[in-house]
Amino acid sequence: MATIAKTENEIVEDFAMFDQWDDKYQYIIDLGKTLAPMNAEWKTDERLIKGCQSRVWLYTELKDGKVIYHADSDAIITKGIVALMVRVLSEHTPKEIVDAPLNFIEKIGLKEHLSPTRANGLLSMVKQMKLDALALTAKN
Amino acid sequence: MNTSSQIPVTFSVTKVRADFPILAQSVNGKPLVYFDSGATAQKPKQVIDAIHAYYSSYNANIHRGVHHLSQVASAAYENARKKVQKHLNAADENEIIFTAGTTASVNLVAHAFLRSRLNAGDEVVITGMEHHSNILPWQQVCHEKKAILKVVAVNDDGSLDTNHFASLLNSKVKLVSCTHVSNTLGTINPVKEITSAAHALGIPVFIDGAQAVPHMKVDVQEIGCDFYAFSGHKVYGPTGIGVCYVKQSRYSEMTTWQTGGGTIKTVTFEKTEYVDGPLKYEAGTPNIEGAIGLGFALDYMNAIGMDVIAAHEHELLVYTTQRLHEFDNVEIIGSAEQKAGVISFNVKGVHPFDVGTILDQQGIAVRTGHHCTQPLMQRYNVPGTVRVSFGVYNTKDDADRLIAALEKAIKMLS
């Protein structure tokens, strides 16, 4: 399993190929479309991260000491970015996740989507992913 | 749809656009198309210059000083009040209270007027297309007084169910509050008829004019309402200034609300004697440059002519609506006969946030989301809409740019 930093670097390299905004966004949209559908029973109000505009659901579980994330969103661009976050953080130990600086979003030019004013739920989701990992560290 | 008068040949949108410095820029490498005037309108240099002139040459606190600058600033502030009076055709300048905006005006009337008249079991009637700002202050006072908030149904086309409205009027109703133009649907409500029906039973009427005053001539005496509110920033003026028109005969029924400097005749520790008129409701140093800027904004609109603005924007509304109908999978939400200012739509199967994001990448500024009308979104069972809203500076070219950008967005997202 690649480290979090290595996956982040892979994504940054992938995005470096896109000269045009539309290629970049098409890639994110396609990622959103291919993200494994989340188990309907996990899409409950308590797992809902409310953004003003798009909604994000996050379900976190621990398997063999590794954190597994399942996530979904009702907006496809948000879902695409969610897919990237899951790819980077899933299947790592809680400690690795809590310690990860996570700067790839900025490097691939999507920082605006993590702005608190964007109100798409992504910033809250990133925080929640780390909080869930922290809670699982405590359990561990 | 509402038919407005012809646009005179003297009107030049190119000339208008030259008055708005902000419109010349590019966003994401594309020339900006600003279709979010419903959220806030851009400001012409006449307004920007007026604010600059105030701070450069006559900034002083008002109604308090004997010195020259204070006299000049006070006169300018009161002159702005006269401009608002004239613009709304209010009977008297003392009927114009400056507030922080429409929201503050609703809160003022909820607390200074409604609260003391409301008893348990009384009712307040609003409509299903209100902005949160014209729901929450009434809801809060109703909760406190154990009164009931009644909501007029909205028809599928976005018009008001006037039969339902009539059925809700009775002696228990202590206030009717209704938006003049819906910020989400664009529906122009029959506020004159609504006011007459309520007045027939002695019920006072509040009209939220935030989305009407930017787009059409508003005459409060013709409407006959008791209260009328609008915001400066949506009429090409500064943010943080707004208006609450209070019909003269209602002043005696208002209690004090927010008190402080500027509202009094005499103060002792035992009691205070308040001034009469609008200053009683403008506690503290008011938004002086805001009021002055608002006055210049109204001057700006009147120099073009409210009928001309209405006709120009109506033409854009019709044209953009027609072009949106070219898409099979675009659904317009709100198709009432009488519309102004905005078009809300959704692309079938696509979240409005995604559409807005791809439009933004192409330099098109629209608003997406619930537009502070969550109950209305629930009514139409949508998470939100994409809202295009017009200003006097928008062009058919802007509409064409939107359509091309939307075509691309649909291609990418479907």
C-alpha cells in the first residue's frame, strides 16, 4: 500500500497533464461518476455533512487496524473531489491519517473548493475524516 | 408575461456598462458576465464617486454638530431621505426610515409594530415564496407570543394562490407580509390587490420590495401598503443601507425598539422622551455614506428611467427564457405570467452546484442553491436552482454567452 504522500504525489502528477480547465473538471466529474455507490443504509442524516449547497455523506469503519472510508455526494463535482480524498486517505492507520498534512488539493488547483465560503461540505468532510480517524485511534 | 413600455432609442447599454468599472474584468480568463444582481447589484461610478466625495470632503457626524461639516453631512443625509421618498412616491419624507437593509426593516416592524399587538392564538399571514428574511422575524415573534404563522400556497407556475390567500384572512390575522417580487421565481405578486383585501378587514400589510425596487417603478401610495422595505445594495447602492417605509398613520402604533443616541428629546435616569418620526428608529450613528450613496443610486436609475430599465430587463428576461427553452433537459422553475428580474432553472438529473461551478469556470456569475428560500425549494422538491438575475447593464450577448456556457456544462455533466 502506497503511503498517503505517495498517493498525493500521483494525483498531483495526473493533474499536471491537464492544460485546460475543462479537461481537469471532466476528469473530476468522471471520478465522481465512478466512485463506488455508498450503501443506502449508511446515507443517514447523522452521517450527512451539511454544506449550504451540496451534501456529503461519510461512513467510516476500521478493518484490521486500517480506516476505510465510504463517501457520497449529491453533486458530481463534489463527489469527484470526495473520491480523491477517499483514494488518498482510505486504508491507512488512524495515526497516518491524523498526521497527514494533505496539501494535494491546493497543488491541483482546487483549493477554492475547500474554501469555507464555498459551502459545498468538502471542508467539513475533510475535517470529519480526520475526526473519525482520531475517534478510531482512541478506540484502538 | 408583463409587457413593459418600449425601450427608447436614446438608451445605450454600452454607455451604461461604461459606468460600471467592475464589469470590465475577466474571471477565469474569460470576460465577466455578471448574472447575480439579485444577490447584489454592481455599483456605477456615480455612486462610488459620491461615497468618495463624502469621505474626502464632508465626513462628519450628523444631527449633532453646529460646525460646518456636520451641517453639510446632515443636509446630505436628509436629502437622501427626500430622494427615497420621491422614488417610492411616499406622502411624506418622515415616512422613510433608514435601516441596515430589508432584513433589518422586517425585524424593525416585527418588533416595533407587530410584537405588542400580537396575542396567543393570533395569526400572521405570509406566502410560500418568501425569503428567509421575510419569514424568520415573524416566526420568532409568533413563537414568543404563541401566535400562528399561516402560509399562502404557491401555484405550480410560481404564482400565488390568491383564493387560498383570501381564505386565510380573518379577524385573528394581525399582519400580512408578502414579497413584491420573488427572489427565486421572479413572480410579481399582485401587492395592490393583496393590500386591498387585507385592509378590507383592517389588517396591516408589509411588502418586501427587495427584488422589486431594482426592476420597476414602485408607488407605495398606489399599493396602499402600511410598510414597504428594500435594500440599497440591490439598487446599485452601497451595502448596509436599506429602507423601511412606514405609512404616517402607523407611526403612533409603533413602540420603540432599538434605542440610543439620536432618538431622544430629553434623557434623565428615570425616563426618556423620544423624538417623533424616523430618527426615533435610527439609533446610533447611522450609515451616513450608505444613505448618501443610496440617494445617488436612485438618481442614477431615475436618470435612465425606471420604465426604460423595466423594458430593457423584460426584453432580456423574455430572450433568455426563450433561449433556455432550446434545451430539452432544462426546466425553468417559475413561469408566472408576471415576472421580473430573475430566472431559476435546473438541468434534469444535474445538481445546480455542478452547473454553477462549470459556468463560473467560463466567467459566468450566477447564483446556485436555495436562495434563502428553503421552504420554496421543498415545495418544488429540488435541492436548489441555478438563478440568473438581471441588471440594467446586462445584454443579449451576456445571455448568448450563458447559453453557450450552459451547453458546455450540460455536455460535461450529463
